[in-house]
Amino acid sequence: MSDAYLNAMGITSWVTREASSDSTSSDWSFDDGADSAKEAAQGNQQGNQHNSQQVNTHSQPVAKPKLESEAKPNETRPPSELSGSSASNEPRVETNAATTDVDANVETKVETNLSSKTSPELSPVHNQTSASVNVSTQPIGQERGFLVLPSNKRWIQEELLVVCRHQPGQPSESFWSRGQPSKTIRNLLHGLHYLLTESYSAQWLNRINYAQLATTALSENTQQTERVLTEIKPKAILVLGEHTANLIAGEARSMSEWQLKNWQTSEGIPFIVTYHPYEIYQSPILKKQVVQDLLRLSHLLHDDSVSS
């Protein structure tokens, strides 16, 4: 068959078809390759843009909001904006100024208070007056304490007075117990009576004044020491304990000093100091010194009225 017949029939030769087929396939393959290449290029471009955006997002720091007060290097700002920026910073300056004023006020008040306390001329006058009034209005004789008479007892004129005061750890029962003198006091006074009369009498204990020395008025049977000594006028006083002697005499001496000699009160009443009854109870060895004290007291009390 000739080419003309084939062309007339619309049939191309195999060579032409193959060539055409090759050209067509090459065109399709080219188009597909171009399109795929374009799509790949576009995909790669988009991927690169996306990656670059992510990289930029993670790598670049977050931009801080730019304050109006921050001026650009080459930017010329109008005076109104400059005044506005300075006004925006004014609250901080005002706050600091207020704080400074408060601190200054506090320091001024502290200095004023200190000066008022340290300067005598700035002290209130009524404080000085009240201090002097408190000193001058103290009861007379309060520094010598109060004498407390046991219940159901009364003061006996011109008789022996036995006075005792208790310190912490010294029970009051060592002086007065169950409405009568303790056993230690009874033995002590019986020994004194024997030194006076060389005899024993149960009535001797009833002729003695017993009193406990206190710093405050405890009951109705409490009277000031000066008043009691002035009114009942005891012949002598037997003072039991160092602390008792210091309070009733208004002095500060040790027991060894008190036992050196006989003493007299400001009212002229003689007294002898010996140990506290609880000390005698705890240390029987002290009885030898107690006997010596009672001997000196017996010389003060040696009288027919006492020995009868």
C-alpha cells in the first residue's frame, strides 16, 4: 500500500505511528515531567517557606512592644510626643517622691520622740511631779514591814515580842502551827525561861507576843511595825532569821554580824537576833549558838515580873 492510500484511508504508516507515538509519549512524558517538576518545585518552595517561617518563629525572639517613650535614632519626634513621654514617666517620680516624703516624716517623728525622751526640758512636768508624789505619799514605816498577829491573839503590853519572817523554802508552820507556837519555838522559849528562872512554867508561853513580819497588810490583825513597837512597848524583841532582822531594822547585815552584840530599834527597844526556826530544825548543830543568843536575851529580860 502506498502512502497516498494510507493517507486517504486515514491510516498512517507504522513508522509514522511509531514516530507519532514516540513523539506523543515524549510530549506526555515531558508535560508530566514538567508538571511534576513544577509541582515538586512549588512543593519544595512552599515547604522551604514553611520551614523558614518555623525557623524564624523559633529562632527570632519575641518582639517586645515598643514604648512610645523609646525614640528611634534617626526619628524626629514632635515636642508634644516628647512631653507626653516625659509625662508618662512622672508617676514613678511622684511615687518615689511620696515615699521619700513619708520616710522623711517618719525620721522626723522618730527624732522628735527621741529628743523628747532624752531631753529633760522636753519631758512632761506632770511625770516628774507624780514621781515625787509617789515617793512622798508612801506610808511611813512601810520599809520596815508590818507585824501580823496570829488569829485569836491580842497584843500584851510590856512583854517579850518574838518576830519571824519566812523566805522561800521556809514553811510558816516552823514558827506557828495549829493555833500555837511550833515545837521548835516552844522548846526555844522554855529554854529561855529556864535561863531566867531555872524552872519550868507552862504559863510562860501565854505571856509572849508572837508576830510574823510581812511587807504588806495581809489581814485586820496587821499593823505597822513602828505603831506596834510604840504602843505595846515590848521589853525586848527576839528576832528570828537574818532576813527578819534586816527588814525590821532597815539595814543589810549578815547573821554573823547580827550575832555579835545586842541591838536597839529606833524606838529604843533592845533586840537579839538568832536563827530562823526552820534553820534550827534542819541543823541541830546550831543549837549551841542559839543558847548563847538566849543567854544574852535573858540578861535583857531579867526582872521579877518576868520570872514570876
